[in-house]
Amino acid sequence: MGKIRELVPAYRTRNDYQVGQGETILKPEDVARIFGDALRAKPWECFVAVYLNGANRIIAWSEITTGTPSQAVPHIRNVIAPALLKFATAIIVLHNHPSDSDKPSVDDRRFTHGLKVACDAMDIELLDHILIFERPEGGTGFYSFAEGEGL
């Protein structure tokens, strides 16, 4: 039991400034609207997981990892553990592309596939993996795996 108590703080989630708290997510645009501008402004890749209840309302979110200007390497267990602790029924993950690339990388696809397998095993729905970038004409753009490639 002592080991579990030691691990729980490492997987705490947060809602800095109550970002998105209680908002219902119906489409990828909702996620881009809530988190897009903050992620787009970062000069390094930042990977975020958003945890939802059965009504697709945000119950928590967590910055899983930050990386370099060209990559972030999240660990699947670091996405799943907070979902279990929060009793989330669904997850949406997102990260920015500081290079402003609007296409997923091979690593993005590989990670998404692995996360989908892990979510299925834990009976948690992976709703989407969203890439955030700056549009050539300015403003926040996004790519949705759910819409572009299916999950």
C-alpha cells in the first residue's frame, strides 16, 4: 500500500486556471478552441491528455511531457494512469507541432496506435489525437486523427 501512495502524486492531474473544466467536447474544434492557442505558442513540443466523463465533459487534463522543438516522447502509461485515477471513460490527446507541420509523423501514428491498444485493454475510449499548428495565414490549425485517419 505504501508504494501506491508514493506513486499517486506523480500522476496528479490539473486544471490550471480551470481551463476547459466541465466543458463538453463534441468535435475536434472544441479541443482546438480550448487548448490550441496555448499549445501553438510553445517553441517546443508539448503533449497533453484530456480526460472526459461519460457525457464527454472535461474532468481533468494533464501535460504528459514536453520535448524539443521537433519531438516529444510521451509514455503510454503516463496517459493511462491519470485516466484510471480519475475514472475517466474517454481520453483525447493532443500535441503541438512547433514546425507548423500539419501532417502526423510516423512516430505520431505509432504512438496513437499503441495508445489505442492500451485504451481498448482498459475499457477507455480514445476519442482523438489532435495535432496543433499555426496556419500559413495565421491562427490555430489542427489535424484530427479521428477525422483524418480514423481511430
